[in-house]
Amino acid sequence: GATIGILGGGQLGRMLSVAASRLGFKTHIFEPGANPPAGDVAAQVTTAGYDDLGALTDFASAVDVITYEFENIPTEALNHLEKLRPIRPGREALRVSQDRITEKDFLRDLGLQTAPYMAVDTAEDLDRAIAAIGTPAILKTRRFGYDGKGQARLKSPADAANALADMAGAPAILEGFVDFSHEVSVIGARSASGQVSCFDPGENVHRDGILHTTTVPANLTASQRMDAVLLTANILNALEYVGVMGVELFVTPQGLIVNEIAPRVHNSGHWTQNGCVIDQFEQHIRAVAGWPLGDGTRHADVEMLNLIGDDMDKVPEISAEGNAALHLYGKAEVKAGRKMGHVNRIKKSAG
Ligand code: ATP
Ligand code: MG
Ligand code: MG
């Protein structure tokens, strides 16, 4: 069988590996850190840095196609890998999503709504951005942010200096604060032949900047749900995307506003593991392997709860619950804010 190379060995890489092996593929993980969660289930692991071109060459030579579980792969490594094997999703999706400015420019060019935004490198830039956008606002690093890291909120212009100091000199973006009623996301997939399929939108609640729960069905009207799915398909087609993508949306009276896109399987799509016949991980592997997409119809109402840090103490109790599927990542060390696992609670069968 074919071997799928995965850049990144965290929990997403682990669950991709499980899905791949169920379809008869082998996976080979490339990960700089020791003892990656995906290492327990992958056929092979390469432990090396993204600057190790020899290790990248050996990795690429040992696989048929390369995919990834995170978007911040260094450009030099990608330049090297793409000469050796196909990378799916392709470079354009990575280029667009690695930087919050290029991402929002891309979304606006597609005619989609985003928060108002301006690039901020200096104190003068920030003053100009505040004058144009107003407060409340959020200053974010343009690159590498996740789980709300690298963000500072400005309640008023007086918060400018502190917020800029939080960026520690990194290029930033000021975003106007969107007054949303709730947050939803769409997990969309596109196959190599251009077939598009989206999972039912999920409603997301964050705590301390980290995803806490995703609930399906989301609280959306039929037309909002249609809009969410169609705009996701637009994004996938514009990028000639191959694989699964997460699209985070703010719901407002003025319509859906795109917060950010993630060119990979997404935490808010974990409910699909127990709410659909084909989940987001299998859907991604199918797309990357050149298969047709599977049937992602939702067959149950589900609440996904992330188990973060000390939430692991609740596992004995949860393990005795009915209609609850635990997914644990096998991480040895419990740390505050660390994603250790999740539970999908089935609320009722759909339809
Ligand atoms: P992720 O872990 O999803 O990649 P991230 O670190 O990239 O997160 P964002 O998704 O940009 O961060 O922001 C985290 C959360 O902060 C959002 O889900 C939303 O609740 C809130 N937020 C971000 N930007 C805005 C905004 N412009 N207006 C209002 N709320 C916002
Ligand atoms: Mg993000
Ligand atoms: Mg986000």
C-alpha cells in the first residue's frame, strides 16, 4: 500500500494516522519534537528539524504524498519537499493562511466579510490603525498564533502601548472587535478531482482563548447554514484545495464574518468522529490519496468537549458515561492549557 507522509506529530497527526491505517495506508511522521503523540500509531517517525534538508529528502523519498497537521511549516522546507513529492493541500493554501494579512486580503478578494484590519509594525502604525478602526480591537501577531496566543485586546486607545509590547516586536495586525452573537465553523473537504463536501456547521465556545466545546447542530437559520457551506466551498475552489479545511465564522446580524481559515483538519471537526460515517480525518486522507470523498452526512447530535490539562482528572467518570466516546492522545505529561483528549457526547440521533 501507499505511504502518506505527515508533517507534524501532534494529536491531529495521530488521528490522521489512525484514519489512514484503517484504509490500509501506512503513515510516516516528520516531527522535530521527541515522543510525538502520532508516533504511537504511525509506521515510521523521523525526528529531525525542518532545517535538516537531508532528513527531509529521506522522508520525502520514503512516502508517496505529503500532507501536514499544522500550517506553520517553514517555507525553505516546503520548497525542498515540493521538488520531491506532491504536497496536499498545496502551497497556495499555506501561503495564504500562514499570515493573517494575506489571509484576510484573500478572503476580501473573494468578496467575503472579515473584521476591519490593518498591518501594525510600529507604534505609529498602531496609532493610525486605531484612528481608522477604533476600539475595542484586538492586536494579533500576523504569524504563528494559535489558541489565542500572541493576542492583546484593546478596550480603549490607552491600551495601545501595552498591547504593542505584548507582540514582542513581531509583525502584527489590528482587527476591529466583531460584535458576534456566536461562533461557528465549517469543516470542508475538496478532492483532487474537484468534488466538494462540507460537514454540518458546528457551534464553538472558547474558554481562555482555547476551544472548549463544539456542538452540532449549530444555532443557525437554514439560510445562514447554506451561506456558511457555500462560502467554504468558494474558498476551497479558489485555492484548488485538496484535503480538509476548517473555516471559523462569526455570526452577526450583518451576516457571516470569516475569522480565520486553517488548511488542515480542525479541532472543531472532532465531533465528526462519532457524528458521521466518514469523519474529517478519513475525509482528509481520502482527498490526499486521490480517492473520492466519503459521505459526511451528520447522523447524530453531538457535543465535543476538549479535555485540557487537569480535565484529565474527569476521565474515569467520563469513561463510565453512556453515549460518550473518549479520544485520548496518549500524551505522557499533563500541562496547563495542553490538549490531552476530547469526548464526543451523542445527544440524539439526527433525522
Ligand atoms: P486557533 O486556536 O483557533 O487557531 P487563534 O489563536 O488563531 O486561534 P483566533 O481564532 O484569531 O486565534 O482568535 C481566538 C478567539 O478570539 C476567536 O475564536 C474569537 O472568540 C476571539 N476573536 C478573535 N478575533 C476576534 C475579533 N476580531 N473580534 C471578536 N473576537 C475575536
Ligand atoms: Mg488560528
Ligand atoms: Mg481561531
